[in-house]
Amino acid sequence: MNPPLAWQAGVVEMAFAEMYPILNGRRRLRDIERAVDELHGRAAMMQTGLLNRLNQSWQSGPDCAPGCDHCCYVRVHTTVVEAVRIACYLLEAKLPADLSVISEQIDSFCEIIDQVSGAAYFETRLPCPMLVERLCSVHPVRPIPCQTYMSWNVKACYDHFISNMPSQIPKLDAMGQAIGPLAAGLSRAVVESNAGPAWVSLPHAVRAALFPGALKEWQSGHDLFRSCEAPLSPG
């Protein structure tokens, strides 16, 4: 195995080793939150390292900034534990009125998206239901697929996602290659502990987790997320 692949395999094993015992045990939500946050922290450190090296070489960085939401119109697949982390964040950090708004947006989104095919989804121009006033309402705990998406040209994003014009978005592929193995390790832990499918649709899984009493049932072994299964892995 060449060094990059060996390093990626090591990252997968590290994420798996961190999450599997938690999911194969009592599935304490606090333990899941802690583990996901720690792995996201490692992802942030990898991002910083990559961006620092790029800035030294190219004197440039990503165009992404608060309020730039063009990529928030694509479908997001994630892991069960990251969806659980987001649901816990919403329940803990949001006022009841704000949570009600987001929950209604998620319900509406899922009802619409369940009626369209994958190709038609892009044409609906539906924003992520967790987008509020062009800002991610769960940004501190956003899933790894969202963390890996960085563009060096916001105009190219607008042309591609909003204007439906053929446009090559300049992205850093190394970001996904560096951070993606973390998600792969979490996914493997979920599957091997029978905690859910490998990948889930983010809005559907968060909606399932927000249903009153659902997380307690999942902790006791209920197959909460099977109906949220996504056909493909993120990326």
C-alpha cells in the first residue's frame, strides 16, 4: 500500500475505533456528541494545515464566506452519528421558536424531495432546510461532506448551482481525500454496530432523530434510520 493510501486507511481505523465501542454499547448521546466533536476537530486541524500550505504556495485561499450559500442547494448524504449530533445540537442550542421553524422547513423539504428523482432535484433549487437567512443554522456541527466543500471561485459556484450554466468549480480535491476517511470510519462503525445504514440523507435523518422519543428508541436498538438510507456515499 502506498503511503497516502496507508495514511487514509489509518484515519478510517482511528475514526472507527473511536465510535464503534460507543455504538455497540449503550449509545449514550453525550459520548456520541463528544466523539463526533473530537473527530470534527481533527478535520478542522487537517483543513487548517492544507490551507496554510496552499496560502504559502499560491497566496490565495477559498472564496467561501458567511452568506455564500450556493453549494447549500445540493443534496447531502452523511453518517447516522453526524445526523444524531446535529439533532442534539438543535434540541440543545435552539430556542423553541427557532427549532419549530427549522423543523417545519425540514418536514416541507422532505415531503417535496420524496416526490422527485435525483436528476429533478437539482432543478427544484431547494435550499438545505437547515439554511436560515442564508446562514447554516448548524454550522458548528455541520457534517464532514459540508466541511470538505471549498471553492476558490464564488462566481463559478453561482453559475453552476444557481444559473445552471456549465462551469468547472475550482475545488481542493485534497480536502476530501484528507477528511473523507473520517466519515468512512464513522460509517463503518454505524454498520458494524447495527446502528443504521452506511449513509443517510441528512434532512431525513435529522427529521427522524427530532421526532419525540425517537432517539431513546434508537439507543435501545430500534432501527430508526433505515428509511433515511441514501443510495450513495457522500462526495
